Amino acid sequence: MTCFISHEAFSLRSVQRLAGLLAAIANVLVAGSATAGLTEATIFFDSEYQQISPISVIPVNGGTNDFFSALGVVNNFTDFNVNGITVQVPTSPPTTNILSTPVIVILEDGTSSPAYRFQTSFLTPTQLATQFPTGSYVISANNTGTGAHVSASINYTGNHFANVPTLSAGTYSALSGLDPDQPFTFNWTQFIPDTSINTPLEFFTIVNAASQSVVFSQTFLSNTITSITVPAGTLLPNTPYSEELIFSARIAETDPAMIMCMATGTTCPGRTEVAFETRTITDFTTGIAAVVPEPLRSPFSSLAFSRVLA
């Protein structure tokens, strides 16, 4: 199945909720460049949380809330063999995982591109550290028909997670029974990346829990953004939703001289990244839209009054 995602890791909770949407767009593809190649390679380390009160944000699944994923962006789905893109993890001995899920990713410049991804289930922090340790991760792609091969290394030296996204107390309290016919502003804490991060990005999404569809989304936002206003009429009355806010702290490399890569019959990626994402989901249900009463009409309308005077 092929699906659309922003250039970020999937929330495992969101994947389940978006199943209907993804199925609906499963056959939508984007024509790639005529040049075969692996254009981007990213590894993700994610921690997922849930906000349950104005001041309380807790790990989901009782603390089993981490997951790892890898993404290889390509020019065309036919550039490499089916199951021909892998990520080698620096365990002892090394382990290899296949990037077997085809997706269409939305890139930072707003364009779309084919890609393949691998993602684990939820892990505890200890499991994540054991199964995906520090070291050199190698994303490789092969085409046995043409002989094309590329391997790009991404160095993971340790965690650089930012603070956990948290809605302001006022925003959280106002979510309960909000009037969908009025604009609503979500406010949250400042995203503060550490000094190792050169690409801090925010992702904000609202999903209809019943239809499993995205109803509002803003992606690749600056880490200086601390609020978003959802326009009136975006949400339905008496409807459950989930809002997800992601702080994606990334170490990106775009200098060809600094990207560790070997390629035969194809090109090296123009960008590699290691991303550390903290994400918080907040569930809420809208209220009944406020009814605005019509103004009382005088027995003497303007027309009737003019006739009396005539």
C-alpha cells in the first residue's frame, strides 16, 4: 500500500486512525525524475506522549512509548528492487531491516516524492537503546537488473530530544466543548532544541477520530511558532478529534563532501538526517455550535412604514 505522509515518522497511534484515509489514496503515485537514485536518507527516534490535563503530559502505553523508523526517498518506485532498500543497524552483530513500506512523502519545499520506510512497534526506552544503539547506520539500495547500488551512512552519536510538546493550560481547558463555528487558537510551550540541532521543525495535525481523516494540518513550521489558529467551520459539532503536535529536532547534512556514501550506477543522496521527535496527542470533543438568534422584526417593517408615510 502506498500512502502520503509528511517527511516525518508515523505516529503509531495515528497510523491506526488514518487507515481509512491511507486506503483511499493507496493508488495515488507521483511521477519521479528520469534519473534513478536515493535522494534522501533519514533515521528517526521518536517518543510519544499524551496530554491528559491542563498541566499533565504522560508517556503513552505506560512508558512503552518509543519507536525507531528509517526513510529512504527515491526518484521513482522502480529505481530499486522491491525490498531492495535496507537499513543496517550497528548492533553486535549488525542487524538489517528492510524498508518495505512504499509511501509518498511531502517534502519541506511542498513537493511530493516516492519513498520507502521501515518502522518498529512501540518500545521501552531501554529496548530502543539496546536494539538501536549509537553508531553508524547504513541505508543501502540495490537494483540487481541494472547493477545500481548506493550505501549512505548516518552517524548517530546520542539522543538530542527536545522538550515534550505541551498545550497551554488555557488551551487544554478550552478544548472541551469548543464552539466549532468560531476560530480556535492552539497555544503551546516553546520548542527548545539543543545546540547540536540544525533543523528544528514543528508539525501540527488534527484528525477526526470517527472518520480517521486529517481535517487540519500545518507542517515544517519554525520552532519559533507557539500557536496556530484553526479557522471557524473546520471542525464539526459534537465530534471527537485528536490533535498531535510534534517537535522534530534534526541533524541534517546537505554538503556532498560530508555525506558518507558509496554509489555505483546511481547517485548518492543529497541529504541525510538523524531526527529526534517528541510528539504529544491530545484528545478532545467539540461542543454544539452556538445558535445566533435572528434579530426581532418590528411589526412595522421599513417597507410597511414607508407605505404608511406615502
